[in-house]
Amino acid sequence: MALSSCFDRPVASMAVLADENKHWKPTSYSFDVLGCQHSLTFPVAKLTDYYDKVDGLLSIDNAFALITAAHILTQKTRKECEARYEAKLRLVKLLYERQWDKQWIIT
């Protein structure tokens, strides 16, 4: 088991895939160099799996849920300026309602 040298805790890897191809879900990566084989197997979180769950994501007080929702809304509103503006406004209002720091929100 690999341990973090700073925190003496186990280290894990996972892939968060933000592409739009629902069927591409690699679970490993490997390569060979000068006769040495390197490989990594990892769990995958595919953001397209949450495409129809934006309202649920926005109801969760969790930064990862909000980032996922923002990403999906960005994909859904591509080339739709008014819908994109409404989605951004919805997200910003939600962050203020949850009392997030103003400087963090605008940067």
C-alpha cells in the first residue's frame, strides 16, 4: 500500500471524466519503458452519468456536486447565450444563499 510521506496516510487515485462520450470509461492506464511495465487501475466517476440530475446536484451542499452541476450546465447551454446566462445566475445566487465568500465567488 502506498502511503503519503507527509501525512502517513494511504494514497488513492481515481479518474473524473468530463468528456461528453458516455461510453468511454477507461479504468486503467499502462505503459512500457525500457522493459519496465507501469500500470494503474482506478475507479471512474463519469460526469455524463449525472447529466439528468442537475437539480439534485444543486440541492446538495457539496463543492463537488456544484462543480459537476456547473460543468453539465455549461455543456447543456453551449451556443445558447440566454440559457447560459440564466444558468450562471442560478449558480451565483445559490452560492450567495449558502453564504459562500463573495471574493471566492467572483474569482
